[in-house]
Amino acid sequence: MHDRIAEERSAPRTGTSVHTDGTPYRDLNRNGVMDPYEDPRLPVAARVDDLVARLSLAEKAGLMVHSVVMVSADGAVDGTPLHEGRPPTRDFVERRLVNHLNVHRIPDPRTMARWVNDVQRLAAETPHGIPVTISTDPRHSFTENWGASFTADFLSAWPEPLGLGALADEGVVREFADIARREYAALGIRSALHPTLDVATEPRWARQYSTFGQDAATVARLGVAYVDGFEGGARLGPQSIACMAKHFPGGGPELGGEDPHFPYGKEQVYPGGMFELHLEPFRRIIERGIPAIMPSYGVPIGLTLDGEEIEEVGFGFNRQIITGLLRERLGFDGVVCTDWSLITESRMRGRQLPARAWGVEHLSEIERVRAAIDAGCDQLGGEDDPQYLIDLVESGALTEARIDASVRRLLSVKFELGLFDDPFVDEDAAPRLVGTDEFRAAGHRAQARSTVVLPGGRASAALLPLRPGAAVHSAEVAPAALRAAGLRPVDDPAAADVVVVRTAASFEPRDRYMLESGFHAGSLAFPTDLGDRLHALAAHAPVVLAVHLDRPALLAPLLPDCAAVVAEFGASDAALLDVLTGRTPSAGILPFDVPRTAEAVAASLPDVPGDTPDALFRAGQPTLAPRRRRRTSTQGRASQELILDTALEVLERRGYSATSLRDIAAEVGMTQAGMLHHFGTKENLLVEVLRRRDVVNRRTLAAEPGDEPMSIRVARHNAHAPALVHLYVSLQAAASDPGHPGHAFFRARDAEITDIIVRDIRVRQRDGRFDPDVDAERLARVILALSDGLQAQWGIDPDIDLAGTIEWLWQRFAVPAADAPAQP
């Protein structure tokens, strides 16, 4: 088998046969027949039924284990791994028949694609050729924590999810997720062990950086947009990445802010009675549809639901929560995968971590497996040995029918992803598709915009934006980055116009257990030496403190010596300097409270958002507006937001065809070259104009009274903006080319608008005002296509009634008022 893999590496899509009727298929069991599970024309359910009936117990057990493997440095399945300490990948796939593999550190894109293809060829040699699903924790930002996330490296770098929460913009989240989807797919990664839908209500909790913040409604809203982008539409398909939402039923209210990875952090508490608030994002994501959910490690302490006391065992072992709440009450029938290593202990880099079998520590390993399966789980995350499952069935402790129920769910996802028909990736294309200039620019822009500029304690209101050529002293920001931003680095703070200090939220270093050093927990107070340093620097020049907030920090003692504080949630030096110089406006709002004192933190209830008394800054605190200069000042107009606002104004006034870049630049007070410096190309500028138009329209139309479908409101609004409609139609046509700078924007926008229309339809179906048999997703596509087509025709025939035509289509499916149920 090893020799065959080596021979086939140069041509990854091997094993394709052609049926007598001309249908291409993969003869996965190598019997010369297109069996039903190999037939790409059949529905997923039929293919699953056929395959389940063929599988051995060992194959079924292998499906129910999700194991960590190490990718090799050279891309060969038997090559030297990037890190030691795990069984070989070949052993998992070939001997244990495990086909859900979780990767940690990965090599460059071409090598990663090569490794994935080697693994898939190895899987094709197993009895029924079940393809491997490669999974990953988040890897598109800056935090390296082997128990939760990885740095972007070769991929595009974005703010942490907390930064996306600071932007609170579904459009940006969809854009990120769509780009991440394409990068994952190019690498052969088809399962995302995210999003994290926990509501960050305990200020000390270490996992807040991977959440969208403390507002449950925002978490729910952005979570839906996130999955939309990763799926590439309204449902799972061959171009999708399957998401696994976590940590059900919400992992935010941890006692003392500790984390349930560790024995001292297993208690999850609800003294404020806010269980339903933490559950809300999961309700929304289940309504939307999601392939998989991961329960929290935590143990519910003193929790009562519907008059029933909930057993104090980890959620992954809790039948009341997994079967009673998740499956029966919320109706979820997808995959439930436990968090990692509930059954066995973990060892890595000389450290040990007990099995996270909280509340059932007394059970043996095989008894823990049975408890998790009995609770309603389908898959054992982070485990290595399917033999436990085989032994439980052979002993009669579990029925094979129960195993089959989980296997069906797991296989359904593989079929929906198209892995049975083509699990391979293009090794030559991977380097071109991952970390493109377009993707990196979008991530850079989001890093900068997600920042929040907060007031300092020193009167330096006119400090930002920094003027070109300003002398800057910084021990953390590289001189080359300062020069690239048009600033002048100086070594002596006494010679500086401003001092820039970069730091991160403080934490208590811990390193007893495996992974513990990566979790920033404990006190939120900064060491006194930072305050002393700021005080000394402030004697020479105004100080801008840029602080990376992976969780809140006690900033109050530092403010007296700062002219401004920039809260960032994952930003490079270049992105930070774009904000400080005004090149990219800060647009974030604080995603959580910033407490004033440690005593206030201790007094707050861990399950209640915004519960810290007398907070220094409240969640929702907007960024400070930069100082305004005269409209005719070239220097002052060097702001992307002002350029875009001016472009919108000029286009609406003059018309698209009659407006040149020179016209826009003149009104901005810049040269054409100077204006394009901010955007790179004319096409990039025009795409950003459309993005800006959507932001403005969203604010305007959302404030209008009534519940008229948004697609009709937008059409009525567009009838008064012909120039922008012309721009939209022209750019949309050009962006059909995948290489066009607007391609990603229009893909993300289509997904966002389709989702809005689907929600409008489903709301009316639930209220009895709309035909209940209509496929909401299909009709939404029709309405969007009609809208786009009408706008193109309207450019030729301005007498076309945009809003009236779309309203006519809506009315075709409306239930007459006389037949609709009375509203309560």
C-alpha cells in the first residue's frame, strides 16, 4: 500500500471508474460495480443507508473517533511529523480505521495539500474507501494556543472572533468566513471546530478571545453569518466547510473565570438565572441548521430546568442536556461530538492533563465511553482507540443499532461535503489560493477597523490621527513599520512627538498541566512596572497605549498617563498604525465591559452580562472620533471613510457614467494617485464604495417602521439612487471573473442577502402569512436573481418598477389576510 501511494502522488484523483451508462464514480470497495453508496446521482440518505448496511463493526467504531494527528514536514503520509508525540497517521487510518483527523501545526500550502492527498489515497485502500475528514481549530488570527487556536501563518490574518464581535457586522463576518472557507478547502481541511457561541459573561475567563463578546443577540447574529460563510450558502455542499458550534449549552459562566480544561475550572454556575441567555445563540444556529455541535466540558452546578434538577456531571456525559434538551427540546439531529479527551488523559511536551471526565472521574475509561454515548453523543473527540466501542457492542452494553444511529449522522456529513466523490485537492493551486493578496488585504482592513480608540486621562484630544512625519518612539513597533506608515522613528522619547506602547491584557502564568500555559487566566491587573514605565514616558511626550484584549483588563490605573488607549483584538503593527495615522478609521465598539477594579469583578455574577459595578467602560462603548480638519485639507482627507463618503455623494449627484476618479479626488482634496494610494486600484475603490453603500443602507432601512420584506425596501430605496445601481450592475458583471477584486465581496454579499430574504420568508411562514410549502432558500435565490436582473434592465428602461415587481412576486405566495391566523 505504501508503494502505491508513492506512485499515485503525482495524480491525486485516482480510482475513478465509469458506469455503463456513462456516470463517473469511485469504485471505493474495488468490486467493479457502482454500488448505491458510490453512485453520485443518488440522494445522500440512500447512499448512507446502503453503506451502513455494508460496514463492519470496526469500521463503524472508527467513524466514531476523532483523533489528533501530526502533519509531516514533507507532505508524505509516512514522513517526519512537524511535532512528535502522536501515533503515526497511517496507524489511525489503516489499522484503526479512523477517518476524522484533527490537525494542529501545518506546513506550507503545497506541502499540506500533498499530505492530504496522501492520506486520502491511504483511506481509499480501506475496506469501503471511506474518505477522511480533516478538521482544525481556528487558525486565522494571532493567538497560538494548542488547546484552542493557531496563528494564521500562511493563511490570511484577521482579528480574533472577539474583534469580529467588536465590528458587529454580519457582512464582515460572512466575508471572513467565505475567505476562510476557500483557504481551508484549498488545503483539504473540510471541518471547522468552530464557531464558539459562548457568551462572555465572566471577565476573567480565558476563552473570551474566541467568542463574539458578552451580548447574546450579537453572538447569535454573527454566529449565523459565520456558518453562512463557511458553508458558502444556505446549506452544506461540496464547496462547504462543515462547522461544529461549541460549547453547548454555552461555556461562558465559569466559576471564578477558570477554564474547564483543567480540574480546578470544571464548575459552571448560574447564580443570576441566565441559563436561557447562554442557550440563545445555540437556538439560533440550530434553527439555521448546522452539521455538528460540541458540548462544554463544564459541570452544571445547582442547575434546574423545567423543575428538574440537572445531574452534576460534565455536559458531554449529561443525558438530560444532550438528549433531553439538545435533541428532544431543540430538535437537533446532527452530529454531537464531545470536546477533546473526555475518556483518556492527555500528554504533550512533558506535561499531563487528566481526562476531562468531570463528575464521572470514578468511572473506568470504557464506562466513560458508554456514558457519553448513552447521553446522546455520536463521536469521541480527541480520542485514539475505537476498540472501546467494539468491546461495548460485543459485550451487549451497547446495541449496534445505537452505533448505527451515530454512524448515519457522521456519514451524512461526509456525503454532503462531496468527499466520497472527490476528496482530493489541487497541490499546484493551493499556494495560489491560500493567503492571496486580496484575502490578506481584507483581513488587514478588518484588523484595523475592529479596534476601539478609548479616551486616556491626559488632555491630548488633538493627538490622533498622527500627522505625517511625526516623530514616534516605540520599543515594540518596528522602525520599518513606522517608516512605512509615514512616521519617523526616534530612539529617545524626549525627541518624540508621541510614544506608542504595545502590550497585552495581563494574566497569571501557569504551567502545571498540559496546555495550561496557553490559557490566560487569573487576575486582570497589570504589573506595577508597566504603570511606572508609562508614567516615565508621559513626562517626555503624549503616550498612546495599544493593548491587545483577549479578555478585559484593569486599565484604570494606566489611564492617567495615557493620551489615548487603543483596544485591539488581533492587529499587526501595520494595521495599528493605519488606525493611528487615520488611513483606516477605527470602527469597533467594545464587545465586553472593561471593569474598574478587581473587587468589581469579584462582585459580579458570572452568568450575567454587564454585571460589573461601576465599569470603567461599558460594552458598546464606541471608538473615539478622530479630530476633524477642514474638508479641503489633503492631509485631513487621507481617510478611507471620508473618501468613500465623498465618492457616494459625487456618484449620486453626477451619475456613474459622468463621474471620473479625478472628480472624486478633486472633491476629496487629493490627487488621483494620492486617493488610489489608500485602495490600490480603481476597482478596489469602487468595491469599497459599494460596501460603504450597504452599511449606510442597512442603518437607514433598519430604522424604518413596519415589517415590509427587506428586498422590497431596498428596491424602493434603489429607485432613488440610479448611479449606484449602475455601479453595482457594472461591477457585478466584471466580478464574475474569480480574479476580480470584487469577486469575494459579491459572493459574500449574495450569501448575506439570500439569508436575509430566507429569514423574511420563514418569519411569515411561522406567522401563517406565507405559503408553508414554499422552499424558503430556493425562493430567496429567485427573489435575489429577480432583483439583480431588474436592476440591469432598469439601466436600459427606467420605467421598470423595481419595488413593484418584487412586491408582486412576494404576493404570489402570501396567504390572504382572511385565511391567516389571528395574531396574539
